[in-house]
Amino acid sequence: MPSRKDILLIAGLLLLIIGSLIFFHPFHTEPMWMEWVAGPVLIYFGLPLAMVGVAIHFFGGKREHGASLPRVKTRG
């Protein structure tokens, strides 16, 4: 079961794979608009989602529920 932080990564990779299959390996059964419009749109939406998902997966901080932010000293 993927964790909540991996959902964005999985969605991005799924969009990227589907878009790449439509655009780079045409099946010759879909209409041309799908090959030239839907494929690149899925790639352009999937690539940033996958990149952000990877960044969250590897660099996302683990904060506990009860953890508070560090206090900042103010003037006055």
C-alpha cells in the first residue's frame, strides 16, 4: 500500500507512461488528435507531477503530529 506522499509520484508516473505510449509508440488505432494532442498533454502534466512526487518522496520532512515549529525570537 503506497503512503500518502507517494500518491503524487504514482499519479505522475502513470500519466507519463500513458502519454508516452500514446505519443511515442502510436498504435494506429486512435484518432490523430489523440496522438498529437492528448499524448503531449499527458506528458506535460505527468512530468512535473512525477518530479514533485520524487522530491517529496526523497526530501520531504517527517514531522510528527504533536511536533511544533521552532520558536522565533521577536523584538520587543
